[in-house]
Amino acid sequence: MCAASAYEKKYFFNKSFEGIPKDIQDQLHIICVLFTEDIGGIILFEFDKDGKLSIRTEAKASDYNYDEIGAALEVKEIQKQRRDMMNGLELYYKAVVLHQPLDLEAWQLE
């Protein structure tokens, strides 16, 4: 869905997801850019075939400044603080991309 790279100093957003509200797109942009500035490497928000949203990080083998432990901790913090946003994005993906019928009661957002 989106990614940022400390190596290219760029943010990427898949145009297939332009239907996501602008404020959510902006939040994703901020999260990705801040992550790469603080931790380094690359961060990716991606969906699996079942619509589960995951955050993946990676670094070049030659990048000795990449903080692998810090990356894992930061991903957990993002998942914790942005749980409702991530649940909403999964709901969006399942409804719009996968065309799955939704059980809204099972998706209680706090």
C-alpha cells in the first residue's frame, strides 16, 4: 500500500488506494517518513492475500546504521497506537479490493 526508503529519501503510495481518506493517507505518510528518519532502512505497509495488514522493515546488508531492534520496537508501537487505523484499513481492503461481505459487528473499532 505504501512505503518509505531512507536510502532514496522517498515515500511511495500505491495509487490503487487513493480511495482511502486523505487524512489517513497523510498519517501513513508521516508514520513512514518519521520511521525512516529515526530508524533508517525501508518500511512497508502491505496486505496479504487475506487482507491482513502488516508492517515490514528491511535494510541493505551494507547498512550498519540500521537499528534492527529499534525497528521491531517501533513497529510494535505503531501497531499499538494505530490499531484502530490499521483495523479500518483492513476493513477497507476486504470490502473494496477483495469484495468480501463484511460482518461489521466483528470489526468493533474502539
